[in-house]
Amino acid sequence: MLLFSLLFYLGFTTEMPPKIDQLAAYSLVAKKLLPIAKTRSFKAGTTVEFKIDLDSIGDSYANAKVDAKELRLRLKEGLRSGTISFDNIKTAFTNQLVDKIIPHWYGTQWSFGGHTAMPNQGKIACGYFISTTLRDMGININRYELAQKSPIDEAKMISCGSVINKVVEDTPEKAFEEIDQLTKEGLYFIGFDAGHVGYLLKREGELFLIHSNYLSPVSVCMETLKESRVFKSFTKFHLVAISHNDTLLQRWLDNGTVL
């Protein structure tokens, strides 16, 4: 614990160590543990469709990054020529990151000092999972600088000056309700007090947490926010829009630096 505290203080990790009673969390989608399908029932009565191209999962990660770059150039030209709207860009960016970049990372092992740049090769901490996938999506960002920031400072950097919603509640149920009210369909950055970060995805009204999970399965995974034991162990959260962040997406289009 002393070693971990020193690493946290020096900025080598934004992870908090798991408590002994928190080791039973589970993964709903993990590349190595469960087959990824077009649809998956996350709880009784709820089926959420994910537009994942199953063939693309087998392609190399290098190809996924090239595809993201080509998408950015096509969208920039489409916006310039007036053939698409900014709403089209929001949707295309989100789908490319959630369905084409991130799935390669499912099953990659978590470590508070992990900083691998390649999925399923080495280990990755929560902050590096966010910064690496954003960089590989084509956002001009220093993945080391972002990953070593505190969750609130990561939120500020990703926000590019947009609103950061702070949620502080005394129960997970109240926190979930407020987060649900604050979000709409799309992708968000979520910071957990001073100890953890991840993506928050709302798709077809359901909230999902995509993160490098320091609890079981101790790897990058997707799970419903409501059932996440990581979520239940915090009371303070920072939310920043990614899908609906016009400044961030414009910088992505222009290859502008996110500082």
C-alpha cells in the first residue's frame, strides 16, 4: 500500500487499489472471456444493440487506426463541402471509437503501472486506456501527460473548456439517477473522485462503463454502470461530454492539439 501511495502521489497512476471486499466485479463484454456479438442481453428484459463489425475485430489494430484517420479526413471534407452536418460527425466519431477502436482492447490486463500502447500486449492502467484510445482515434493528445493527471485534471483537458458536470451523492442509486438525467445518447469521460477514470456510454437509454477495471476481471471491459462495483464504491464523479463536445471534435477534425 505504501508503494502504491507513492506511485499515485508521483503521478505514475490514477488508479486506487482495490479493497478486499470489492474483488467480485465482473465483465459483461471482454474479448477474451465472452464472444462479442451484435446484440447481448445485459439484464432480464433489456437487449442493447452494438454496431460492432465482427470482421473488423480480427483486423490489425494498425488498420483500425488508419481507418480512423481516413474517417477524419472524409468527415472534414464533407463538412467543408456542406454534404454532412456536425451531428453526422458526432455520430461517426462515437461509432468509430466505441465499435472499432475500443473492442480491440477488451481483455487487456489492468495494472496500476501499465502503459502498453498495443491491445492485449502488456498491461494498461485506467488513465492510459483513455489517453491511448483517444490518441489512436486521431485526437492530437500526449497520452503520457493525460494519463498521469488526476481525474479532475483529465476531465479539464478533455473538456477543452466545455462544461464539467460534478455529481456528488451519498448513495450509488442517487448518483446513478443524476448521471442518467445529465446524459443523453453518446460517449462521455467519467472521473471517479481522485481514483479512477473511464468512458461512460449511453446507448439506447442504457448506461455502460468502459474502463480498465482494477476489480475482476482485472482487465479492460464493458459493464452496465448500475451493476459496476467500481461505480458503487465512489460517491463523487466528474462527467465530460465527448460525443457532444463540439470544440474537442473540431480539434480532432483540424488535427489541433488538445492541451
